[in-house]
Amino acid sequence: KMKMTMEQPPEMLLYGMSMPAKDTCPFKGDCALGCYADSGCQAWRTTKQAYQENLDMYKEHSFFTKLDGELYKICLKAEKDHKTVYIRLHDSGDFFSYRYLCDWLAFMTRYPDVHFYAYTKSIPYMESARKQGLIPSNFTYVYSCGGSRDDLIEPRIHRHAIVVDSEDDIPEGYVNGSHDDFPASQKDIKGIALVFHGHGKRFNTIIPE
């Protein structure tokens, strides 16, 4: 099940698709202490239920069949309205297995005119897919610092995001991605800073060396 985002540029149609927080995050780290997906509207019972239904459909092998039907209709509307479709994966949750990631990558190749993007801490899976040449050109991803495999992030090479306590803490050379998803969807923006807006223990991630 996809949902339309509240804020979107006039020339875009923005949708999001999520999974349950934490349970589908195999490489979570300090982020689990103040996970934003456990607060606000993300914590509503109906929202969590919808995310769980997505996971259940995947396990039952009906997820991508249903998604295909939804996205086909979205693309028809976008073509009629002369807009471009952007889909953010995992506003909550992550690529919880290599097989799941590969299923997504294969699905993306069926919609070359749709732009898919994601923040992810599933860096080992992404690197394996990259080395095998499985990443389609219409998918852009950002390695999100704060997970258990930050050691794999090379800031001069990889697009990556750090978490800061306030906008005053954003380092030079980083773009503020806290107000909208535009920076994450643009491949030429390498460093993104996100202001912490979760709950519980605050944490700042460090820039990998």
C-alpha cells in the first residue's frame, strides 16, 4: 500500500511505501534509541497496521502484484497530468533481506520512468547488489549513518546522511534534508543532514572517516 505525501512540488507526484519500524531494520544501531517511526503519526495504530499488512503481503507473495496494480494507475494519472512519479521506499522500515532488496530492484526495472529513492542502513545488501550491477538507473539511495555497519560508508564515494541535534549543527558541505525529501531524491547531492525529530534519547551521528 502506497500513500501520497502531503508536500510535493507541482511537477511531481510523490508517494511513499513503508514497512514496520525496527522489525525490518536488520542493521539498526543507535537509531533504535530514538526512532522517529515510533513517534507522531507513524506510531498510530492504523499506520502500524498498514505497514504490517505490507510485510504480510510480501511474505504471502502478493505484495508486488498488488503494488504493480497501484503503480500502473498512478503512472496513468501522472502521464495525464504531465507529472513525474517519485516513490520513497521505507519512510519506516528498511530492506530487511537481500532477497527483498533484489525483488525491489527487479520491480523498478519495469517502471523506468518512475524515480525510486530511499534512505537505508542495509549497506551490506546494497553493496552486494551494486557490485553485481543490479542497481537500476532510476533508483537512488542514501546510506543513513547510525546503523551497525557505518564502517562500510565512505563519505567521499557514497551518498550518506547524518543526524544532527539542530540546524545550527549542520556541517559545511551538507544539505539540510529535514524539511522535504528533495535532497534524497537527487543523485548529485552527496551529503545530507537530518535534524533529530524522534523521541527518547537524542543522538548525533558522526561523519565516517
